[in-house]
Amino acid sequence: MPGTNLTREEAQERARLLTVDSYAIELDLSAAQQGGTFRSVTTVTFDVAETAPGSDTFIDLIAPTVHSVTLNGDTLDPAEVFADSRIALPSLLAGRNELTVAADCAYTNTGEGLHRFVDPVDDQAYLYTQFEVPDSRRVFASFEQPDLKATFQFTVKAPEGWTVISNSPTPEPQDNVWRFAPTPRISSYITALIVGPYHSVHSSWEGGDRSVPLGLYCRPSLAEYLDADALFEVTRQGFDWFQEKFDYPYPFEKYDQLFVPEFNAGAMENAGAVTIRDQYVFRSKVTEAAYEARAETVLHELAHMWFGDLVTMEWWNDLWLNESFATYTSIACQAHAPGSRWPHAWTSFANQMKTWAYRQDQLPSTHPIMAEIRDLDDVLVNFDGITYAKGASVLKQLVAYVGMDEFFQGVQRYFKRHEWGNTRLSDLLGALEETSGRDLKTWSTAWLQTAGINVLRPEITTDEAGVLTSFAIRQEAPALPAGATGEPTLRPHRIAVGAYELVDGKLVRTDRVELDVDGELTEVPSLVGRPRPAVLLLNDDDLSYAKVRLDPESLAVVTAHLGDFTESLPRALCWASAWDMTRDGELATRDYLDLVLSGITKESDIGVVQTLHRQVKLALDLYAEPAWRETGLRRWSEATLEQLRAADPGSDHQLAWARAFAATARTDEQLALLAGLLDGTESVEGLTVDTDLRWALLQRLAATGRAGEAEIDAELARDATSAGERYAAMARAARPTAEAKAEAWRAVVESDTLPNAVQEAVIGGFLQTDQRELLAPYAERYFAVVKDIWDARSHEMAQQIAVGLYPTLQIEPATLEATDAWLDSVEPSAALRRLVTESRAGVERALRAQAADARAADAAGGVGG
């Protein structure tokens, strides 16, 4: 029985047999306010290439009830042809075929298929679809694979006063029935319906002789926070830049962006109807880093309208290219578009996305960028740091390798050549070879078909006068993690070497050399004969994807002056290198804390500051020697409070330090200050304790036992919204009592009624780093239930539990042994095995880092930093 899976071989065979022409889909959502199920009637027309024996095929559908199946006028018995997620289509006729399927489909609360949410503010239901990877089949019968494109025509009956938005322009309803025009030929996973009493704001993008309607939508309870002008400004900037770079008109008739509740991802590139998590409608003050991240999401999805929607991958092994291209071009737009608010976007990329990629690439599950995707189960766990961040890093390297103009000229040929079609990686690389004159076959093999990460180290000699007598770059290919497949690989890198001098206490770049690095050792003769600068930084400008190490002299200067680089990107590269060394056990956690405390006050980039806050806390919680951990945490909490009080009133830095302090406050005096800020008896000049910050303060008070059910209920009464409900659920699960932990465990593990966003919040509250002993008994319980949960729940819900409830905080050999015993005994699916193995690797890394931190203490005579 196939269950809900689909193999690549099955998809290839179906694509060989079928050419799909059109879908007409009728949905009755008139009872959506009550929930349950809805009527779905799908009529699909398609051609069949042959009628020889073995040409039988199937259409996909997940539904509680199938009422009828009619093929070319013949009635098929649903009891005979429908099983699991498939309707068998035997005895197909050559030429044109028409299939009609009538079914009752189910609303979900998991963020998959047609998600239904009731807003506690107005008690109204709000619906939206999320179909990537294989979930359009939860709403209508479909040939669920990206290379069977067709036109889609939706007819939707909705309750009185509601709005229906889809891929095509929104029509005027007749008797609450919305009849949309057919879409262009697109894949089923980018079709969309968003239905409910949504609030909207409208504008347009004007380009040449064309006007594209723009829409923004959110729930009425968020309308006062919807900063439409800022969102339209970013969207228009993206339209301007992408139209120029892609030299292809925007492919659809309108562009709506819909901020929807309980969304699992950041956003989804539905053609002309992008859905975005509504946490991006900011209810409280956020830092500039949050606006930058939101803008990147907006631009990422807009780029997909061309790359992904107009031209679509043939199969999910090229998912990486779809996501990496959108990531690269969105950040390039932020960095290079005229008038951009975020010209230093590559700093954020180096600081966040690449750190994610480096982490993912050192797990046992590391895989080539172009991963082997055998079936849907493979792709569902492959939305990872390699697919998005490493892929985008390698595209940035490719742009440096072929030239930005040549890159976009190739992209232009690619769009014109393959519009409305499906492609493979070779189609894009072929176009880039034509425009650049570069042979990309060797590059592609080395970068896209191998796993793992390289390390670049400088090898430097100088004479007595301090003049460089030799400079070379050594490339290493460390062994892949245990359990990973493949061999270490040396790769061609296009990098820059930056020379920095101390000028009036600032590190200023005085020279830059760009070159190709290939093989184990690459000489850089152009630097020989020059006075040695204070710092020599490999991979300056972050052109390539590699772990970079500093020579001893540069490291000493950077350690003393990391915050003194005049530009944000080299600072980010050095911060990232220090973090990587900490994770690898090359830099002790206590020394990393010293480095951050010495340099963070000079760091101007708020995104880097907030990343350092998260990394320091993680290092202290997981990588510090247990006997010293509390000492380190106290030093950090004291520093966060000091910086909160020293920050400019009302600044982003003040808000960031307030949140960092709220996350780590631990002494009676510190916790009393949190309580005072919450009840108004304490204040910090310029700090507005608004809704979201109130919840951050209360979360910590609940986790330390200073606040209980009464305080949580009172705060929820102040914020009686869906966000408030999530925060309250998290706070209840965070309480340091056996009863609170048991209640949270029952809600997540022993019941399956929680919506996706609430389940995620409960798991987040359950796992408190100061509650290791309280959580210890749940390690054994996790291994007893996780496979059954995986088999019974939807993918999204099961993945939240498999990752979120793994005993990450039980950093001891026994956790590794228990994991290994479980892996050996229960035979989990490949997807579940991967997630658990990745979590195990985190514990193993933490043990190594803790040992390194202990050795540093021993070397210092046992004196804590």
C-alpha cells in the first residue's frame, strides 16, 4: 500500500503517460464557520500517450469520503478504485480523457491542505491553503507532481460577507459564489485559496505600459498593525529590480500578499497569491533586523514568481535550486537595488543563513546540494540549511565565478527558453555556459554533487622587517561526519583576501586581492613583497562557502579589535568564524564569552548583535563545562542588564538587550526587576514594555517559578488574541513543576487536538534549559512513543514532536546510547531516522565542546573566565 507517499519512478512513469490540460474545481465552503468537511468536485481533462498493458495510472486524493468517480462517462466504484491517497484509473483511452471526482475533504489545523483557524477576537473562521509539497490532494483530486502542469479554474461557494482570493484576479461573487478565470499552466502545489472575512489594502506597481494590481490581506484583528506603505515599498522595489535583471514581464495578472495565521513556514510562493506568516505583521516594537528579515521574505517569494512558478523544477531533487535562487536574488536585491534600506544585506546573510548552512553541513545527514530525492518522504525533510542557505551561498560563489552580468544574462535566456515549462539543473547551467563562456561541468560536480564543507587557512611567512615573503592558501576537506555518505572533496573557490590595518583604533581595509583557489595549496604571489598588514582575512566579501581560519597574528588582532572593523561584513565573518570554532571545540565556551563581551558593545549591526545574544546563550547552555555553566550564565545575565541600562533610550539595541536580559535573568534581584517591569513598578528610560515584551518577561518569570497560573491568566486577559493564547500555552508549559511538564506532555503526545502553532508553543515552553533534572524522565518516554507518533500524525505535526521533544538537554553518553539502541531496534522510516540522528549529533557535539571548555579551565589552572 502506498500510504501517502509517491516515488520518483512513479512520477516519471505518470509524466511519460500523461499530458494534463485543465482542472475545474468546485468547492463548497459555505459551512466553513462550523468546520468539519467540505464538498470538493474536480473535473480534470488529460491526454494519454498509450493504451498498452501497464499503462494504468492514478490520480491523488486524500479525503474522508469519495462519493463518485466518473471517467469518460463511465462510473467507477469508489470502494474499488480509491485507497490510501490514490484513485486508480484503469483502462484509459488514448487521446482526450475527462475525469470527475466528487468527495468530502477535511479542514485541517496542521497548516497542511486547507487550514482552518478561528480568531478568538471576532470568533470568525479564516482559511488558507498550503500545498507544498504534496497537499493540494487534500483539497481536490490532482496529479500531484510538479511536472504535470495544467490550468486551474476554481469555483468557490463561501459564507456571506467573506472574501475569496486565488491565483487569478478576484471576481465579483454571485450569490456568494466566486468563479475565477483559469490560471496559466502551473503546477498544482502553487495553486491557492485564501477564504474568510479578511481585511485588505490595495495599490499597484507601475512599470512602463503595465500596471500590476497589488493587494495586502490580514485578519481584521491585525489591521491596525499592517504597515501597508512599507510593505508596498519593498514589493515595488522588488518588481523594479527583478524586471530589470530577469528581462521578463511579471508572469501573472495581479500580486496579492496574504498574512495568514498559524503558518508553518515563513511564506509560500503561490502564483499571484503569496501566503506569509502573520507574525510579520508586527504588533509590538521590533528591531530593524526584523524588518530586514521580513523584506527578504517578501522579495524571496516575489522572485519565485519567475523562478519556480513560471519555470518549475521537473522533480524535487532540484528543490535546492528553486529555493537557493530565490534566496540569493532576494538578498542581492536588498544589497544592490537603488534606494534599498538594507545595503548591508550580505552581512545578515553571512551572519545568519550561512551559519545555518555550516551547521547543517556538519551533521550526519549532510548531503549534496543536489540531493537524491527518491520520494515525497525524502523531500519533506529536505527543506534544510543545505537546500536554502548552502545552495544560495554556492550561487553567490557561481555569480563571482561567471560574473553578475553574465549570470543574469543566462537567467534571462533560461526564462525565455523554458517559460511555463519544467526544467532540470542542466538547463540553467547550459544557459550560463553560453553567456559566460565558462565550462561549469567540473564546477557543478564539485559543488553540487558532493557533500561537506572545506576549510581555508592562510600560510604566511615574513622576514625580519615584517615583509611578506610567502603567502598561500591551504584548502582542507575534513572527513564527513560519521554516518554521512560520500567522500571529502577539494573544490574550486573564488575568494577575496582582504588586508586590514589599524588606523586610529579602527580596522580599515587597505588592499584586496581576488583569485581562484583550487587544489590543496594555492600560492598568492601578488601579496609577496608587501609589508604584512595587521589582519589578513580570507574569503573577504564572503564570496565563497567555506570555514575560514585566521593566522595567529591576525587572530590576536581580531580578538582584541573584532568590534573595530569599519565595515559590518568583515566583522560578521570573524564573528561567524569564532562561533564555528566554539562549536568545533577549537575555542572554549568561556573564551567565546570573553570575546563577545569585549566586542559586542562596538557592534553596530543590530542583526549581528541579536545573533550573538542567541549564540552566547546557546553556548552557555549546551557547550559550557557543567561545573562552570552557572558562573558563565551569571556573567552573561549581568552583562545583559548592564548593556540594557547603558543603551540609548528607545533604540533597537536597548530592545535587543531587554530581550536578552529577559531570556537569562536568574538572580533574585534580576527576576524582581523583570516582575517590576511587568507590573510597572520598575522602568528603564526609553524602554516601552509593550505586548510582546510583556510576554517575554512573563515567560521567564513562569519558567523560574516567579509567576503561575493566575499571572498567566491575567496576561491572557490583557491580550485575548491568538498570539496571546500561544504565549500563554508556552508559559504554562515552562513552569518548573512536575505537574506542568506532565500536562504539557499529555497535550502534545497523548492528544492530537492542538493546532500546529499551539503545539509548537507548548513544546517550546516544555524545553527549559534550567530544568534538566525535571525533564530527565522524559527521555525514556520520548523513545517509547516517537515512532508511533510519526506513523500516526501528519508530517508537520510529527516533525515538531520528533525534533522538539528529543532529550537535547540530557547531554551525557547515556542519551547517545539510548538513541543508538532506539535506532537499532525500531527500524524508523528514513525521514524519522534522519531527524533523530541529527538531534543525536547535537548532543555529541555538545559533549565534545564541554570537554574542550573543561580543558581550557585546566590549562588556566582551573580559573573560570
